[in-house]
Amino acid sequence: MSQPAIRVHKLSKEYRLGHNYQQGPTFREMLVDVAKSPFRRLGGIRVRSTEIFSALRDVSFEVQPGEVVGVIGRNGAGKSTLLKILSRITEPTSGRAELRGRVASLLEVGTGFHPELTGRENVFLNGALMGMSRAEVSRKFDAIIAFSEVEKFLDTPVKHYSSGMYVRLAFAVAAHLEPEILIVDEVLAVGDMAFQRKCLGKMRDFVGRSGRTVLFVSHNMAAIESLCDRAILFEGGRLVDAGSPQQMTRKYLSGVDSQTYDRDLTRIDRPVDFGEEVRFTHIRICDDQGRTLQTIRLGEEFNVEFAYTVKRAQRDMLLHFRIETVWGELLIDSWDRDSLPREATLEGEYRVRIRLSPQDLHPGQYQITLIAAVHMVRWLDRVVGALVFSVGSFSDTETVAPERSALLFRKYLWSRSVGDSDKAQVVLEGRELKDR
């Protein structure tokens, strides 16, 4: 019997949170302090409070060569932490992970793209960062460009690309890797419907090749069920169950349905290159009086409200709000710049409220994705599946996906109002501009 392509044994990862300390003096400051008062006791770092957060807890599993395994669970369940350890981005606190074969990771599409470089230059730069030689990138260059469909703008700096062009080029480079083991984290969560179908087709082509092993994290349940041989379910940093994709997606969705529609987003794992400038902090579903809802009845109007913090003023920040079915169908897709003038976003705390009417959503389960970006070239923050919710009870929708042909695709009008204090409020009105 062949050795597993991936073997994880009692893997754990802990993070130290809540550092609140007095910074120790520099060497120069120490010398000056001694000169001024030689008998004064030198100060040092004093940790006042420490909290340990367990992102992974005693996780063990194996993936055989040629097997495609889906990893599902709520945000903060430990999925991305697992992939970062397997990709050697971070080290585990305890336990062991073994991988046999050439490994490629698609943890964040477009990581390493430079906005001042042209599309052509970024193809070679990004390919090199992903482990491809220049000769390998040159050999695949025409196929990459054909897939991305940005040939006309190949010698234009990517900072001038539209969001679709940028994502197409980034995924095209990543999609042409040829590893034995592919680790994928939510790369299909961006782009329009046609592009997502194209990406899924590329993924199917990859997994169809003999001996290719894939570990695939996604909130798109249709992609999990169609691409994967097996799925593992994470909850609270633990692997709680494993089985067929159909069994695990139903178990995951039934658990989501029982959760309150009020979520803290501050502890959700983000890619290391996002930084701390902008952070989505909270999301909930509420009524017009601001009361958090526990269920959403058919025909009932409700609001989606999310908050974010800007720690450093942004000149060209874009906000993106989208609702999809858990099966991957995009329903509502809106940018704040669809109707608002370009203006700087100052430091502070902001809140967005979206009013949804009964005709917007049919009976079924849905997920919300939040994105903040600059020029769509640099991601500031992104939370895929920030909230999963049901319209109607889970028992009404657990066996089938909502009718795809009946889904609405609307573009909404954004408006902004400023409160009495430094905190501003952004309101997304439920007015329909047009059907697309």
C-alpha cells in the first residue's frame, strides 16, 4: 500500500493574544538613563495580560495520493491555519505534518502582484514566487494569457486593471502550476459567474489527472460536492467528522442553521499580507428596530448589518458586498463605488446596513462575503462566508438547492451619511437600479 500524500498527526497551533506590555528601552536609551541616574533600576518589558487562542487542537487525518479532500467549517474553525501549516507559512505548536511530493499553494490569488508592474511582468514575478522557473513560465505564457483574456492590456500596469481583469490574470498564473499536491483556499470566491465556472472547469481538469492530490477549502458547497472524493468538517479548531461530501455539507449546513445571526469577525484568520489597516469586525441580521433575528421567515423583510474599522486612512478604498447561495450561485453583487463618488476613507469605525426585501431571496440558504480593497489590486480585508443564513427553516431546504433559474441578480444604490461624532454610517438602500 502506498504512503499517504498528506499525513497530519496530533497537529495543534496556539496564538498568544492580548499583548499589553510596556516596551523595553533601546540600548541608547539605557545608556542615557544610566548616565543620568546610575542607581535607577532599568525598566524592561512587563507583560500585563496574556490570552492563548487555540486555532487548531489535536488534528489528525490522512490524504491518499490522487484523492481530493474538501475542508469545510465556519470562519475561525481552523481551516486556513491548517493550510498555512501545510504550506510552511507558519509552524505548528505541536504535532507533525508530512507531505510527499511537490506542493503548490493557492492561498490568496494575486499575492505578490505589484501594481506598478505590467501584466506581463507580473506573470513572471508571480510565477517565480509560486516556484516556477522562468523557462516554465515562458513555456506556459501563451496558455496563461489565453485563460486570463487580458491580452490587449498585457503591457499596462495592473493598477489600471478592472477587478475582473486583475483576478483573471492572478488565477491564470496559479492555475497553471503542475504540482503533485495542490492546497487551495477559497480561490473561487471572487470574480463573476462566468469566471467562477471557468475556474471550476480548470480545477476539474486538474483533479482529473492521475495522481494529483488536492486539499480544497471552500464555502461553496456545490464545488465541494462536485470536486471532492471526501470531506472533513472542522469546528472550533477540531476535526469533528469526515465522510462523503454530501454527508458533510448537510451536517455543516444543519449546524449553521442553529447558530445566532450575530458574529464577531475579529478573530477570523486573515492572509498574512492583508495587514491591519482595515478590518471587518462584526456582522449580524436584524430587524428595523435593530434587534438581532434568530430566524428569517419567508416573506419577511430584514437587514444585514456589518461594521468595520479603518486604522489608517485610505485614499481609494472600495467596499464589496455579495450574497451567494451555499451552492455557489451569485445573487446580489454590489460595490459602494457603483453610486458614490471617489473620496478618502478616514480613520474611524463604520457601519453598513443593507435592507433586503422578500422578493430578493427565495427559500434556501445563503452566505455573505465582505471585501475591502484598494483599486482591486491590493486586498485590505476579505471574509468569505462571513455569515451563513437561511430564509425559511433548514428542513425546507436541506435536500435541494434553491431554484437557480429563479434567482435574482440586482445592482443596488449606495448612499453615505455621517453621524454626529467621528463615527460615520454607510447605508446601502434596498432600491433596485436595474436587473443584470
